[in-house]
Amino acid sequence: MARICDLTGKRAITGNSVSFSNKRTKRKFNPNLHVKKFYVPELGEWISLKVSTSALRTIDKIGISAAIEKAIKKGKI
């Protein structure tokens, strides 16, 4: 199961862990993902999506149908 947001396409990025002695080792920054169920009134059914918290805020603001259309336009879905 990949750690990628279904709507925004956010994925893990790499960086460095920096110790007190300034030694650097590679690490991952994973997105804050949650598996949520959404009711889509146009389809009349529930869908399950793995979304980031920023995508949840977008869904709260514009609605699930508009968020899905926006993701399709950008080519994320």
C-alpha cells in the first residue's frame, strides 16, 4: 500500500536527520494520511479514499464532488 494521497498526489520526500554533532543521515518525511469514507451524492454511494489532512480541509471547503473533479483536471486521478 503506497503512501500517496489519492486526491493531491502527496508522497514521501527525503531529507536529512541532523544529530547534535551535525552528522547527517538520510530519512523520509511521510505525508499525514488517513483512510476515510465519503458519501458522494451524485453516485449515491460511499467511496473510501486515502487522503492527506490538507485534502480533508479542501474537501470540507469545496465538497467531495468538486475535490474529485479538481483532482481529475490536474491528472491526479
